[in-house]
Amino acid sequence: MAKNTVLTLKKKVDEGGKVTMVTSYDYTMAALVEEAGIDMILVGDSLGMTMMGYDSTLPVTMDDMVHHTRCVTRACNDTFVVGDMPFGSYQTDIPTAVANAARLMKEGRCQAVKLEGGVTVCEQIRAMTQAGIPVVGHIGLTPQSVNAFGGFKVQGKSVEAAKQLVEDALAIEAAGAFSIVLECVPADLATYVTEQLSSAFTIGIGAGSGTDGQVLVAQDLLGMTTGGFKPKMVRQFGQIGEAMKQAYRAYDEAVQSGDFPAAAESYKIDPAVMEELRAAK
């Protein structure tokens, strides 16, 4: 597998290919993604829910993102890693936004950063790209704005909302974003947005098949979520969660029965040593 870069990803799209992206938050999962040949990893602030047990992404800090991003990049030689900018790390002012993005790149060692928002974050994106930091935009349903949206809802369904989505996409492309995530956007609208862009490629999640690529949260893709809820936009490509539960139960049963560890899984000692030990007691 050749090393993925901004240029190779764009070339793949230009030649008619689709970009694949999944989330990862730790070394082991990222190593498996790398071996599978996925193009991109997003170290998403979704780790707040998948790894830390929060009910939203809002409590996630820069320290959290740097820590998890560094865990992922240690596993990746070829996979293109994007670190997510958490809530509050870029909204306040441009110098803070650039400093935090630079920290995520330097300490997390990712190849790009992602931030949510459209026209309102163009100045941050422009400043980051001018500082040599590749940026992925994110519009549509932006989870950091869940309170403003009144929940997790499909975006862009009215004429005004659809026009705003197109405006946001064009604005952040002009500001320098090389890719844009479209989340929970009607399929036809996502296709239209993709067609309007000239330099940035789109990555959809709940946005139909007309985007230039797709992203899913690993725990959703692998069937590792609990509680039985599966969003409409998710397809489970495996039932790893069920397989893990079966393995844990089998382990518990083997320990309780005395079957584990067996002789083959235990270390031996010279019987003479044990005999002398007992005699010395």
C-alpha cells in the first residue's frame, strides 16, 4: 500500500475512485485499519461517546484529542490520519485556533485537522492553511452544534437550508479546505454540493452515494454499539461486538470450570526443585 497524501487522495477521486475513511481512537484498531488498506482514519471527537462514555462530543478536550491521535498515528505508515478539533478549540479566535491545530499536528502527528462549520469558520480555515496545516471541513449535521440544532436531525431539507449548505461548502473550499465531510444531508443535495466543488472532495456520512467518499464510526461499522440503537445511515459490516461478548463468556466459563489455563498454557518447573522446596518447609 502506498502512502496516502492530500495529493494522492485527490488523484484517486479525479480518476473516478472513492475515498474510504473510518474512525479509530487507539493503536490496535488503527493498526487493523492500516492492514485493511483503508485510505483515511479520522480520530474523531466522537471518542467522547465511543471511548469515554459522554452523551455528546462537547466535553472532549484538546488533551484528549492529542492523546488519542498520537496513539493512532503510531500505528499508521500509509493511512492518512485526520485529527478532530474539539469544541472550543477553534471558535474563540483565530490565533487560538491556529495554535491548537498546530499542536494537534505536532504532538498528535496527524496529517490534517478537521473542524465543523461553514462560512463562520472560513477565517480559521484560511489561517490554518496559510500556516501549512491541511484542513478537512465538516458541514450539515455538526455534532458540536447539536444544542443549536435541537438534536440530531437531517440538515438542508428546505430551500433556504440547502442554499446555505452550498454556500458553506463553496466558502470553506475557497478558504483552503481540501476535503469536506457532509453529514446527514439528503442524498440529492449532497450530490449537488459535490458537483459544485472544483478542488475539495466530499466525504459523506448519511449523505448518499454521490459523494467522493464515505466515513463511518468504527463501532457502528463493526456492530460494537450497545443499547440496540442503529442510526438509519449506518450499515453494520460485521458483528464484532457479539463475537467479543461470546469470547468473554467463553473465557469466563473456561476459568470457572478449570479448563483454562490448561497444561499447554502453563509453564513447567523441574520436579526436583519443587521436591526440594517442599522438603525445606
